[in-house]
Amino acid sequence: MKPREVLDRTTTPDGEPLELAIEAGHHVIRVRGAALMSSATYGSEQAMASVAAEVLGERPKCRVLIGGLGMGFTCRAALDTFGADAEVTVAELLPALIDYNIGSLGPLADHPLQDARTRLLEGDVRIALEVGGWDVILMDVDNGPEAFTRRGNAGLYEPEGIALMTRALTAGGVVVVWSATSSPRFEGKLKRAGLRVESRRVYARGNANKGPKHTLFVGQSRDRAGQHPAPSR
């Protein structure tokens, strides 16, 4: 087995220890020693974009907001899924993650920050949510509804934060929230915000079709007629 190699150590805005390392040949980011993300399991992050596109349907000049840069896999999938005329904004609160993606993590997802369609917002995703007008919102902030990297992130998944996401969507727009676990309680919160909601379990390793699964909560806003679009499946 290859030895563990620590590439960098820093802290989150809350002062929690954050570490980037190579473990068993894969890049891993840990907070307080717990794995937050790994380059070995990014299939569910990639699936967020394809699921959103399936539910949304064809829409030119799609405006996509990604909450959380991670290792760049969600951003790359959005760029590949929504086409040459898409505009993809990715909001990341942790400066270290931005530095990692510009540097050693960049090749993992083929340098999505270098794509001309990508706009990087260094700061809280709430800034972009307040602006609104998003056809697609892909929320991969922290560890999903059970946030643990930054205490303030948990508010994104409470009624006030969900209402903010809902208002930020265009008519018929789609929000996909990544979660490490299933949560009927969170699904209920989305429904009470007026969204048509479904949850999907997807493989963490993508094309492997085996191993652990993560949950994607999919919510769609009402169309211009005030109705929910017909389910995609």
C-alpha cells in the first residue's frame, strides 16, 4: 500500500483543521480528521448535473449555480451537460479549496475553472442565491443537510435557506441537493417550500454500479402557469 502523503494543512473559517492528502492513490480532503470528499468517490457529484438536465428538459442558455466547488467534478459535469451556451457559476467559501483546484486538484476534473463558461464566486453561495434567476441550482455545500464543516452552512438546509433556493429558481427551474444520507425530514422541508420533490439514490463511484450510494434530493419550481411540470419519469 502506498504511504499516506499530506499535501497541505490549513483551517476552515470556523477554525477547524482541514487537510489535503493522498491516500491509497486518491486525493482526500478531511475536516477534523473526517473525510469530507475523495477523488475515489465522485460519481454522485457528477450525477447531479445529468439528473437536473433530465428533469429540466431542453433550455437554451441555461444559467447554472453550483454551491460548493469540491474537487471540481460537479462543475465539470455541469459544463459537459448543459452545453456551449451555458453559464456556470460556482460559489466556494473556502479559499483553500479554490487554491487546490487551481493547483494540484485541477487535472482531476480537467480544469473546470479554466473554462470560459465558468464564473467563480469566492464567498457564500447565498450571495448568488439572492441575485436569483437560476435555471439550475446544484447544492453540494459541506456534507449536505447534515453540514459539519462550517456551522453556518446548516442554515442553507433549514426552511429559510430552502425558501431562498426556491425564490432563486426560474419558472420550472430545478434544484438538486447532494446528501451523504437519505432524509425524509429534509425531503418534507423541500415539499413544504412548494417544490415538486423526488429523491434518488446514486452510486458514489459512478459507473461502478456497486458500492456505497448517496442521495440526491431533486426539487422543481412551478412553471409560469403556476403548475408543477409533469414528472420526468
